Amino acid sequence: MDKAHQFLADKLNERKDAGMYRILKPENNLIDVCSNDYLGFARSHKMRDAILMEVNAHVQSLNGSTGSRLLSGNTTYAEGLEKEIANWHNAEAGLLFNSGYDANIGLFSSVPQKGDTIICDELIHASIIDGARLSYANRYSFKHNDLESLEAKLKAAKGNCYVVIESVYSMDGDTPPILQIQELTAKYGANLIIDEAHAVGLYPRGLIAELGVQDKVFARVVTFGKALGCHGAMVLGSETLRNFLVNFARSFIYTTAASFHQLASVKIAYQMLTTADVLIAPLKQNIATFKNGIAESKSFPLLPSSSAIQCIVLNSNEKAREVAGALQEAGFDARPILSPTVPKGLERIRICLHSFNTTQEIQLLTSTINSLLDE
């Protein structure tokens, strides 16, 4: 084996010891308690039929976009969709990206400059970390949801400062003290950026619009691959920010634009979101049923969360695999979250609840978990 392949094999062995990543097969015969399809849009036949009608209504549309949006891939449809989505989220403007990863890479690698400062919550998504690494700005992290830790970093910031949080954290499911963080960033003249990937759905316009502080936020990132059931993302902000990203965000400039079918899917998803109250109500009820049904445990605590993401810390990869396997045997598609995805000792079962889960399913889920973790 040559040196390069030996290096790869050695790194794989290291990851195997900690919890090797594998492409997992869908468990179609099991009850879904692991996907991000919070409102059931991804499996909606109504949405599928509406997307096909939208595509068929535009006979001039192509199968692919044929190029980047700065060359042959732009359309009036895409620009109109951007305006519709920005209006929905009470933003001045927005720019479409092919994924949430692309959006965060483009935003954080281009906007902060050399001499500027990026301050991230320590549990921020990997795409934001990667984007910040590609910038020439100074980078710091603060303790999760800790205002004192954030203020200490703000005092040391130089240049234009960008503070980055999520409105609902993807791995813990909790929400930070957004209003206090906004006030703190304003006090120090910092720019607040918020990733809303897991908030849109439970909050149709996102949590920031729900709180009415969208005009006090520099940028928001919304994604379409969670509750909206399709694919892509948008950076929301000012018209100036949009124009800057068009000209400087490399993940926008140097990639083939989304196909018409993808754009049509996003448009229909937003149309469905306008009447999603009938789906949000059962989702909220399922969250309450789950939280009320889980027995308190000092050894295996349920993390505080009011979102669709509910996590039980199991302290080891072995225990997380054991509980996930037992839940699958009981008929639930539950997956373990292993280190190094989360820090060692914080391995867990991450339960994602949905509007389409029945009360009986949630009750069976909680009773099964309680029996597995009975102390």
C-alpha cells in the first residue's frame, strides 16, 4: 500500500474507534423519528403534484440550469422567487444558494475581511466554521449561550465584528437568549448573523421574524432541506449584502445554478408554508407529549429544548448504539449521534419529531425509551 492510501487507512481506523461515519440506508419500514422533515413536506403527495403542475406550467423551462447564474443559469423566475422569499421573511433582499452549506461558506468566507473578527457560539454548525476558516478574519468562539463569555470576546474584537448563532441549534435543539444577544451585540457595535435552518417550520417565518427583531440582524440564513422538504438555502439581509455576495461569494459565483425543478419545489414549499398552521399544531402537541412522557434521569438527561429536536445524552458511543438498535427493533427509525460529531461523553439519541407522527407513536416511543433507560 502506498503512503497516501496508508494514511487514509490509518485515519479511517482512528475514526472507527471513535464512531465511524457511514452512509446509512433508509429504514422505510420504520416510524420516522430521525429526519428533518418536520412538517412532512418531503413525503407530501400534495406538494409533489403541485411541483409537477408548476413545472408543466412553464414549458420553456430546462431540465438543468446550464451554468452559473453569472453566465447562462440566471432566470427571471429565480429572481422573482428570491423577492417572494425575502418578503415572506420580512427581509429587504435575499440570495439563493444551492445548499445551506454553500450559503454559509459563501457568506462567511467573503464578508469578514482581514482585521475583522468573527465570534461564534461553540456549538455552531460545521458549515459556518468552515466558512469562517476560509476568511482572513480573526476567529473566536464563546461558551454555548453564555452572555458573559460572549461579552468577553466582544471586548477583544477588532475591525468589523460578526457574532454568529443559531436560532435553534441543530444538535441540541435549544434556543439561545436571542434578544439579550442582540442587545449585547448592539452595545459593542457588532453585526449579528443567525442561522435559522431548524427554526423555519415550527416558526413559519423563522424565529427572528417571530420576535420582530429582523431589522436588528445583519443577516439570516434559511434553508429549504429541513421543514420545507426540498433543497437549497437563502441568505437574507440588505440589498447591499445581496449585491456583495453576488460579486464575492465564491460558492455562488463558481457553481452551476439550481435547476428549474429545484426552484419550483422551493416556490411550492413556501406556498404550503402559508397554510401550515394545521401541521404546526400537531407538531407542537407531539413535542409536548414527548417531553412529558420521558422519565427524568440523572444518568441519561433529556436536554432542554422546545423544538422538534429532542436529545437524550447517553454518555458513550456504545450506549448510543445500543439504544438506537433497540429502538429500531421496536419499530422506530432512530439513529445514534456519536463522537466525534458531538464531544466525547455527550453521545446521544437525537429524536426528531414531526407533524405526521401520531400520539400513539409518540407514547410508544417514550415508553420504549423509558424502559431502555430504567435506572
